Amino acid sequence: MFNNLSDKLDKAFHILKGHGKITEVNVADTLKEVRRALLDADVNFKTAKDFTTKVKEKAIGQDVLTTLQPGQLLVKIVKDELTELMGGDVSGVNLSGNPTVILMSGLQGSGKTTFSGKLANFLKTKKNKNPLLVACDVYRPAAINQLHVVGDQIGVEVYSELGNNNPVEISVNAIKYAKEKGYNVVIVDTAGRLAVDEEMMTEIANVHKAIQPHETLFVVDAMTGQDAVNTAKAFNERLNFDGVILTKLDGDTRGGAAISIKSVVNKPIKFVGTGEKMDAIDVFYPSRMAERILGMGDVVSLVERAQEQFNEEEARKIQKKIAKNEFGFDDFLSQIQQVKKMGNMKDLVGMIPGASKAMKDVEIEDDAFKHIEAIIHSMTPIERSKPAIIDVKRKNRIAKGSGRKIEEVNQLMKQFDQMSKMMKMMQGPGGKNMMKMMSGMKGGMPGMR
């Protein structure tokens, strides 16, 4: 995400390379390029102008710290200002009600119905809540069916009323039903339109007045850029919503909505959608997003995702196998499955500092592991448990069975052998010392005890 913006900002900071001090002259050229980069990313003009003015005021005349070059110092100032621009602190969702009522609003096509399911799944799995989804998009029959499909997928009940075209009545009845059945969160999915119109705004305002939600969230497609911000402004004037959800942040988004929306409507971004799967939802951290925009990665989020998928018992078994030289392809396959659960590969690479820049011309597919999995699945159980027995004849059979070239099988065998040796080294005194050092990091590292 934000690759184009990141590249342009990186080029802007290079203007200061070689200078010993930030001056009004050299910072002006840099910030001119920063402003241009923000405008190209569809950031609101006033927001971009105010932003660069603040950065200039903080940067002018600052002596370079002993460990920093002028470019690095300006990057830090820009990072701090970007963080502040996008909200500063993380903003959670209000779950104080019994039941908590959450009203979802937004235009048609913004991903509102899908995100209602993602939010329900998030609250169920991460917050130990018992949510109820409510289908109030009475104009698009497919929306009601879609919500039921989503509900079945995540194991959450969906409340809908066949033949009732009054969203106010449906939402009020749904809350009564939730109280009777013991649901402690009610997520109301409302109708969207292709554009803001009076009929739509009046209807959702009536629903809002009738159910008095604890949280009103505005769902917006991040790929629509500045249009998203203008739409948010129109909705906020009628609903005074509590927060914003940015969907499709995994696409080729320019970043304008994420950067501008807080300053325009003065409401925080609470969640972001990062993919199509039901667990592709992240709490929005302004500081982490600023770091990613500036190509610094997001190691904290990467570690958190790894810890969510990390199986302690499985890790202990694998450590024992490594120590006994019994680590096989079945174990390797289980590690791949855990990595896949962490999210799409493009998003994960973006969390590694410097990786986005190094791999900007490399196309990373979500199914990047499918060829490796095909090769491993073409092995016999004995071959997977004892890779050393795989000779040329077996490799040819595996290649044919997986539909891959023999060179790919050889490459996988070589990489597996190198990885096994490295993991064996990590079991030694030096590796254990390194593990001990890394475990002192915030939250520790998954699998390291």
C-alpha cells in the first residue's frame, strides 16, 4: 500500500543528502516535492499545504544530531507530523452498551456489508463478544443474502425480516431480539447508494435516531481518495459519526483518504480492511501507518500477527525435531500454513523495514506458496519425513506429480537444506543467546522462550 507515495517521499528526502544542516533554502526544495507527492496521492490541498508548513517550522535551523543526517532528521519530523495528522493515538471502539449497538454507514460498493462481517468476527474472536448482525439494506436483496453468507462463514447469526421494507422497524426489532437472546453486540448494516442523496441521508438519520447507537461508523473505500473525504464530510454533517473505517487498503490506494480524512471531519480512523478474508481487519495505528508510508515497515504489527497464529505446543515439537535432525517437509508445510494465516504476502512484506523498496518491482501474489505446497504434497509420507532419501528418480516423479519443473524441485530441496542448517545453528549457544536478546523486545518474538 502507498508504494507510489513512499517512492516520491523517498526521492524528496534525497534532496537533503550531503548537507550538514537543514536551512530554509534546502528544506524549501524538499518540502515542495513532499507537497507535490501528497497532492499526487490525492491528499486535500489545504491539508497538504498546512502539513508542509508545520514541517518547515519544526525543521528550520535544527542542527543535525550526531547520529542523524539532515534527510533522516526531516524524515523523523515528517513521520511525527503524519502520525499527528492521521489522529495521533489509536482510537478504540466503544463497547459500553448492553447490548452495544453499532451502526454501519457508507456508500454502496464501499465494502460495508463485508466489513460488518469482519467487525463481527473481530469482536467475537478478539474481544470475546457475542455479536448479532442485522440486515437493514432492504433495497438490494443481494445485500441481505450476502450478509447471511458472511454470517454463516464466521458463525454469527444474522437478523433479517422477509417482506419488511422499513429499516427503522427492522433495527428496533433486532435490538429487542438481541436482548431476548443474550447478544451483547448488535451490528446494523444499512443501505448504501451510488452517491449521497437526500432520501438516503434521511433514512439513515431516522435509523440513527430510533436506535441511538453507541458507535456510528462510516465505511469508505480507501481507493476513492479525495472523493472519500468529501463523502465522509456529507455523512458526518447528518450523522455526527464516531469513527471511520477504511476498506480495500490492500489495493493500489494512493493514500489520500487515510492522510486527509481526520483533518477534514475531525473523526478518527478506527479500523482498516487489508484483504478479502474475514480476518483481514486491523485496528488503525496512526504511528505505524506513518512508518509504512515512509518505507520504515511495521515490525510491531508483524510480530503481533505472528503471535496470534503462533502455536506454543507446535513450536516445542519443532524445536525437538530440529535438535534431533528430524525436521521434515510436513513440519515445513505447517509453518507455511501459519504464515498464510497472518495475511496476504504483499501486506506482510510491507511490514518489513526496507522490503517494500527492495521489492517494489517484484509482483507478490497471495498464492505465493502454492507451487511449494504442490511439490510437497506430491511427496510420499516417508519422503516428507525423511527428505534425505529423495534422489534424482524421486525428484523426477515429484516434479511430474506436482506439474512443476525439476529445477523447481531442486531449488526447494536446496532451500530446505539451507533452512534446516540455519535452524540447527539457532539451537546452538550463539543462537540461543540471540534468541534470548530478541525475547527482550516488546512482546517477545513468537516461538522464542
